Amino acid sequence: MNRNVIITCAITGAGDALSKHPDLPVSPEQIAAAVESAAQAGAAVAHIHVRDPASGQGSRDVELFRDVVGRVRNSNTDVIVNLTAGMGGAWFPNEAGDPATPGPGTDMIGPEARLAHVDALRPDICSLDCGTMNFGENEIYVSTPAYLRSMAKLVQEWGVKPELEVFDLGHIRFAKDLIAQGLIDTPPLFQVCLGIPWGADADSESMLAMRNALPAEAIWAGFGIGRMEMPMVAQAVLLGGNVRVGLEDNLYLERGVLASNEDLVTRAREIIERLGASVASPDDARQILGLNNR
């Protein structure tokens, strides 16, 4: 069991959730305010996507990231900034024409472009999605070994800690190869991502199997999406891990009751403390994650 638990709050994501949640943070002001309120509730880390303020859709605009990060760094919190680096890998087959050509919604860019905002802003942490996978019904998320090796080398040179996001056991196998090649500094940080179609399921057996496959020196967190968010909070703590919650992963506090990021962090904190553990402060988390010497 983990006795001092880091809570990460995934603030807004990039999925099509705005139609389901009218108060989903969209503008830089809203995202930064949500980060601050989540931090005040107990989140030590904020995992940040940005959205186009006009359309509400996920974006990889460097200036939007710059706006959000500037606001967070100037806020009344010392929360650890964790920027997504997962945008730019979406491939939709062309169902109306040649399937070898991209269909509507495809957004494919190279390793350097996927990290342009990370290079510009040098956050504490950025995510690194450790493999290609079917995502939803008709989308492929493309993250090839060559791309990932290039991205790992770049963030290592910049002094940014990669959060190795793993969605199944094969992703862990590849991440261990990155570590063996010296592309990931110790201690490695893993995020076990459960319930995303079509990765590993959000259940106790999947989390245990993936935990058991991690390197012995790994620091890890885990989450489940939707209604499995809070059960996976309890499971991660009991298995020795840290936790992630937030509107990227789940829109509801309970059936029919829309949540805020602050609500979800507060609920996670209640679970952690009822299990007899404490919630790590940002200073604690920096020490645990090895960020103090970066």
C-alpha cells in the first residue's frame, strides 16, 4: 500500500466532452482556474491539454499552452505542470475513398512537432504515450517506436521528466526497452491507463498485471475512466501506486451529477485518507518523482 499518495488531476483532455458537460474548462482562463482549484483540493500534479476557445475542440496550439502555463505558474499554487504530448497522432481511415489516405479528423505530425510546446515551455513533466492502439470505434492513435525513441531523447535533453503512459502490457514492454537504451532517466514514471477503448480494461486484475510488469524501480500511478475512476483510485493506492482523476477521464461525481475537477480531487482525497494514507503535497511529489534535481 502507498502511504503518501500523489494525486494528478487531468483537467480537460481533448475528447468530445463539451457537449456532455457545459462547464468543461475550455479557455486558457478556465483551464488555469481549474488547475488552481484542483491544486487547492489536494492535487500535486496537473495534467494539461488545451482547447480551441472558439470550437471547444482539443488543440496543440503552442500559444494556448503558453497562456495556460503562464497563468498556472503565476497562480497561488506550486502545482507540478504535466503537459500532454499526445496530440498529433490521430489517424482516421478514409471510409469514403482510398483507405490508404487519411480521412476527416486525421491529425498526424512528427516527433518534433508533437513536442513543440514542451520545448517552448519546459514543464516539469510531459506525457509519452508508449504505443499505437485502436482508439474508440474508427480511430487509430499512432505512436511508433521510432517516434517514441526520438521523443524520449528530446525530452531527456531538455530535462523534462516523461510520464510513460501505458494502455496495455505491450506498452510496458516497449517502455522497458526505452529504459534499457538509456533514454529514460531513473526513476521512471509510469501512468497505467485503464478502460480506454481498446486498451486494458479498468479492473483489479488488469491493474495488478500491469503493476507486476513494471520495473522494480518505477514510480507509478493508475486511473480508470468513467464510473471506474474512483474504484481504480482505491485499487492503485492498495497496490502501492499513485492516482489520477479529473474531467479528462470522467465527467460525473455520481450517477446524474456532473463533477468539477475540484470535486473529483476531493472525492479521491477522501478515499485515500479513509484507507489510512496521506495526500502528497507538491513538495513531497517533487521529492518522490526526483524533480528537485532537474
